[in-house]
Amino acid sequence: MSTVRRVAILGGVRIPFCRQNTAYADVGNLGMSVRTLGALVERFGLHGKQLGEVAMGAVIKHPSDWNLGREAALSSGLSPLTPGITLQRACGTSLDSIITVANKIAVGQIESGIGGGSDTTSDVPIVYGKALRSRLLAANRAKTTGDKIKALVSGFRFSELKPEFPGVAEPRTGKSMGAHCEDMAKQWNISREDQDAWAVSSHKKLAAAYESGFFSDMVVPFRGVERDNILRPDTNLEKLATLKPAFDKVSGRGTLTAANSTPLTDGASAVLLGSEQWAVDNGLEVQAYLRDAHVSAVDFVHGEGLLMAPTIAVAEILKRNNLTLQDFDIYEIHEAFAAQVLCTLRAWESADYCRERLGLDAPLGAIDPAKINPMGSSLAAGHPFAATGGRVIAAAAKQLAQRGGGRALVSICTAGGMGVVAIVER
């Protein structure tokens, strides 16, 4: 291994993100990944090229999707000598995939690679219950036809046919992410009005970014869709005020709705990374550099907010890099819920929280709202769990390239009480 090298972000591609059970209902992770990687290969002239690694990920996947990274790479146009790996860290999956590739480049193990991910909430794995699985396995082990039939029918109950769907609740609390975020919103006194306003702003920003042509070389058409079909440019506070709470439906204090929470989404993204020399050798322009990344976790089982881990991860990465929270030109904060973003911002401004939880002498302070998610974020684009990180990194790098310099802070909260953050600069 050599000394640490700078890791160049050369650009990213994604397909439009789509609400579940719409345009991509019958595609699945592999189909979305192949289309996305193929578009990246085409954009950067990588046909037949051997890269050091393709790291992809998915949160919801079938057993047959045993190595999406490798299988998608084999169908992408890259050299079949390009290895592939599949990773998973809930909503931080594609950011972690990018970090994995970047770390290999930084220490000289590889010269180039692709990080990304896909997710479908339409093509979900549905499995039989334990009783029926045991029955089928017993029948498979039986030697004679009679024994097989006996294993299948003896004591059979129709209730065994009830399928099991992927879990949507935290295994250790039994509560959904939305229910956990409702608790956070109450703890931090985040109003319904502020959440709705944040959601409206996200839609307006994303719509403006599309109109400006920002996504013209980043979002590739797929299945007849050219823009994220969750985007509602005409949304307004009056419309959002009519919606009922989506998670806390009984207390009368619920503030999270279908509009200020991300919908279940299908989609894929991918980002090309390389050493500076590899970029020069292949005639590719560097958009930005991945300076550092960090992951933290919270003890949500014993009372901490499930989605508050980014507050800790950001504090730790700032300390390591001798930076303040205000030393950034862009803040890309994943909008799992409007309340999550608002809780995070309020925590950073809280002297008590920063002292007691982060161990700081003073609060991290406020951020200029105009610098947060300038091109819109997950509330408007949607959130395919394993694709959001790739979307965010690609958007941050391109914004810095257009500005001609600067620094971006990327923050993603995840299920399981974790936060993945990164610093991108040019």
C-alpha cells in the first residue's frame, strides 16, 4: 500500500426515482442497476474498461440477487474482468459503497471504481412462513412418494399459506422509522407547519433544478420516465395542510404526514471515482474530491432519537478535520422526513445537546438555510434506500464543479440508528 491519495469524484448517473408500484414495478434491482451502470459507462466512455471495483448495494433484495455489484457490472459494458461486491447499510448503503471504493483508491489498492446502489419497494421478496418452509423441506428430504405426500398434508392448516413480507419496523423496538421520528419531533418541538414548509421548499428546489438543466447529464430516462415521478412542482402549504398524520393517528399530536415524509421509492444511482492520475490518463475532468467520511450510531433502544446519529457523526468529522459547521458552501442533508432534518438543525444549535451529548463547549451553531439541499432532496425526489447516497454525492460534486470550488457536507441518517456523513471539496 502507498500513502493516502486524493480520491476524485468524476461524476454520477441515476435513473429517475419512481414511487413504488409505478414505472419500475416489474424491473427489480438488477434491471435498475444495469440501466444505471450502463448509462455511466456510456457517459464516461468506459466500454471494455477494467475498473478496480464496482460496489453496489440494496436493502430490499431477493435471495437471487446474491451479488448485484458483480452481476450488474457484467451487463454494464465494462470489462468482465472488473470485480463486483454488494454492500448494505440501510439508507446509507450507496454512500458507504462510494466510501468503500474511495478508500481502496486512497491507499493505492485500485485506480478507479464505481459506487452506488439500487432499491425496490415494488418487487419485494415474499416468503412462506416457518411452518410451511419446514413442511416443504421435510417433503424434499423424504425418500418415497408416499412419505413426501404425508409430509405435505399431515396436519396441514391453511394458516400456513400466509406469507411473510419484509419487515418495516425496527426489530429491537417494533416501531417504524416514522413512529420513531414522531417521537423526535415531539421531543424537539418541531411543528407540523415547519415540516410542511420544508417539504414544499424541497419540491420547488428540485423542480427549479430540472428546469435549469442541472440534471441533464445525470438523470437518464428509463421505462418512459424522464423525471422523478414523485416531484410535485405545484405543491403548496394549503394542500399539505389537508393531509392526516401518517404515523401518530390517535394522540391528536401527530405531525408527520405522507407529504413531509419520503414515500416508498424505486430507483438506482452510481458514481465514478478514480485517482487523479487515472482521471488524467482517461481524459476525464475531476468534479470534486472526497475528503473524508465517518459513521456514528446512537442507542435508540434506550431513548436516543433513532435518526439523530448524523448530529454525532458530523461533530466527529468536523473535529477530525479541524472545521466548523459553518465552513461549508453546500449542505446535502438527506430528507428521510422533514422532521429529521429540523431536529438535526435544532440539535446543532442547542447548547445543552452539544455539551451533554457531543461533549462540546459551545453549540455547533446555525446553518444558512439557502445552502441546504439547493437542488432539492429526498422529500421531492424520493428515497430508494440504497440509491440516495449516490444521488447526493453526484449532486454535491457537480454543484462544486459549477461553482469552481468550495466544500460540501453530506449527511444521511439510516435505519438502525446510524448516520453516514462525508466531506466533498474542490
